[in-house]
Amino acid sequence: MSSFWRLAMEGRAFYTVPSDHYNCPVGSYTHNLPLPPERAGELPTVLEIMSGLGYLKMDEVPGIPRLPRTPGAIVYAPLADTPVDPDVVLFIGPPGRLMLLQEAALRAGVAAQVPFLGRPTCMALPAALAGGVVASTGCIGNRVYTGAGDDELYVAVPGRDLARVADEAETIAKANAALADYHRGRRASLATE
């Protein structure tokens, strides 16, 4: 799945079918893409490896968000090139920039009331669809396959909420610029007292 994200981040627009995702058992799980019988053992194997390393506890697995039904196809594309209205728009960037996006989602009333999501990164998509805009710290698998840096985070915005978030982004950006000036002045005055 993460490899598909990378291709879209590089500017490609394409679609996949469920079988294209079988190489990622965890992503297949979060996207409700049942593995065929000959590969069904791969998810338990990967989960056992992760659990054995102390990366996750098996009792966490049932709480990982999943798509409610299996999609027939998944479209990946840069937002400007998407051939269909997106279900979820994924943003990646430095925390200071994504803070503005998250604050715009809060102002628009469409932010999920959940903490940062961690592993697996791909759960951010079903979590956003179910609850609103979510932020994810990412996971090591995603970072390896996408090339995402340690200084980058993700924000997933449901397509249905994208316009509302965009409408609030300018207000939030201006407010943050003004608040930065205010706090710099206050820091300077406090330093001299």
C-alpha cells in the first residue's frame, strides 16, 4: 500500500484492485481486503513477528480501524489529477505545516477526537472515513516504502470534508502568523523583565 502512496506522491494517477494489495498483509487488513486462502497465513505471521519484537500487542489488533467493506478498486492520484472525487486526501509534511491543516479541521468542526495515530499508518484512511480528519505519526514500514522522512507526519482528510477544511485554512494561517508575532514580542518583553 505504501508503495502505491509513493507512486501517487511522485505524480502518478492510477487504480488498483484488491489483489494488488496482497503483498502487504497489514494494509490488506486495514482496507478489508481478504487475502486468498494460499496467502491467508501471511497476516498472522507478520503480526507474530511484530508482537515478538514488542512492536505491538496482539490485543491491539482488533482496535485497528478497518474499512467497513472491501473496495472494488482504489484510486491513487495527486489531488489536482484525481479522476474521481476522493474518499480520503492524504497530506504529508513537516509538523509545523500540518499543524495548520489540523487547526483548520478543528475550526471546521471535522477533526476526529482521537490522539495521533501510530502504527500502522494505513489505518489513518479508514479512521478518517469513520471519524474525520486524523493525524498519523506514520510507521516504520510506511517510511521504508514511501521514503517519508523522520521529520514528516501525515494528516488524512475525508474527501467530504476537504472543502470545509480548505475554507478555514486561510483564517488559520493568518491567525498563526499574527500569533507568532504576538508571541515573539511577548517572549522579548518577558526576557527583559
